[in-house]
Amino acid sequence: MISSIEKEIVNLLERGDKKAISLLYENYADALFGVIKKIISDDDTAQDVLQESFVKIWRYSKKYDAKKAKLFTWLYRIAYNTAIDKVRSLKNKDGNEVQIEATYVYKLSASELNQDVLDIKKHLASLDEKYQIVLKALFFEGMTQQEASDELDIPLGTIKSRLKIGLRELKKIYNP
């Protein structure tokens, strides 16, 4: 049985009324913070993830369908997935730090560099803009696919498709 406050929140979400977000926060923030804390132990990071979750909840509020899931289940999924994405993002950033002492970049001779890929940005510019945007976000800005989806406001499946097609088009250029 749906509570009256839940009905009110759902109605406000459907209308895009900003009062919904404050009611959501009042009624669900503690529970969602608990969900996030099971994944992320650091309080500051968990608070950031909670805030990101509420931003996503507001952004996707029109997509909520009471016939598909209870309100808390929908909120839970957003908070849980946001926390998982944050953990993955932090792992990627930690694992990709450059260790200057162990690098061999400065020891390469010009003959060892692959001259064919030095002009990648030029070739990237020859692709449709929709593929350029995705490839730049993923490879030059270091975003994960989920981060690119959120940042560019493009569905994750579309990000994956454009990545695949963009790479296939670049492959045609480099391996005609």
C-alpha cells in the first residue's frame, strides 16, 4: 500500500514540481545514505554520492513509472548505481596515475613511435560529430562510459554504440 506522502511525491515528480526533491530528501535521504554507506565507507565521499544521487533523481524524475517499481526501489537503484559508479571511478583514477620514475616515454626514439597514430585527432575530426564527442570524452577526458552518459546526457546504450561505431570508422582509416 502506497503512503499518502509517497503519492504526493509521485504527483509532484510527474508535474516537475521542485517541492518533490525536498520531500524526497526529508523522507528518504537517511535510508539512501545507509545504502551508499554499505558501498562507500568514507563519509565525505558518501555524502557526495548522496548529492549526486538526488541530482540524478531530479534529472530522471519524469521517467519514474509507479507501475514498474515502488518509489523507494527506484530511488534505491539510483543511489546504489551511483555509489558503484563512484567506486569504479575512484579505482580507475587510482590505477591510472602516472609514475614518472617508471615511465619510458622519454626514452623512445622517433623510429619507435607509430607515425600512423600521431595524427589521431586529425582523423577523429573526420568522423561524425556524435562519434567525436563520445570518443573524446572516453579517451581524451578519461571518463567512464557511465560518466560520459551522465555528462553528455546520452543514454548509456547509445554511448556504447557510438563508441563501437566510432572505433570501427577509425579502424577503416588506419587499416584500409
